[in-house]
Amino acid sequence: MYILDLLNKIKWDKKENPEDYTLIYFDRIEEKSKELKYKDIKSIKEPFILTNQNINIPLHRIIQVRKKGVIVWQR
């Protein structure tokens, strides 16, 4: 499954609760992995995620998605 497909599934599938999800991405500036709660995503427009803090995260920087702490997707 591609990351964009998964993010859209989390957003639109009534069986999913976006509050259960956390994205792990690599921050090139700080050179470390960081967490982003799905609820902190303002919009998803390929090839970026825009956060509520107006930070653009490239989709290819997402390395993992967790649901309630369990890895459900990994690059």
C-alpha cells in the first residue's frame, strides 16, 4: 500500500479513527526522526502534508505509520 492511499483511508474510512494514528517522518534539517499525530495534519496534497503549524512534510519522508503504537505501515 502506498502512503497516500493509507492516509486517505484513515481520513475517509468511517471505520478508522484518525486520533489513533501517528506518523513518523525524517526531518532533514534536524537530522532525526519525528512524530506527527494524524490529527495535526491540515491537508494532504501530493507530494506534501501540510501540518496545523504550516510545516510542509514531503510524503517520501514518512518512514512509518503507527496505530495505537503498533506499526501498520513502514517504508
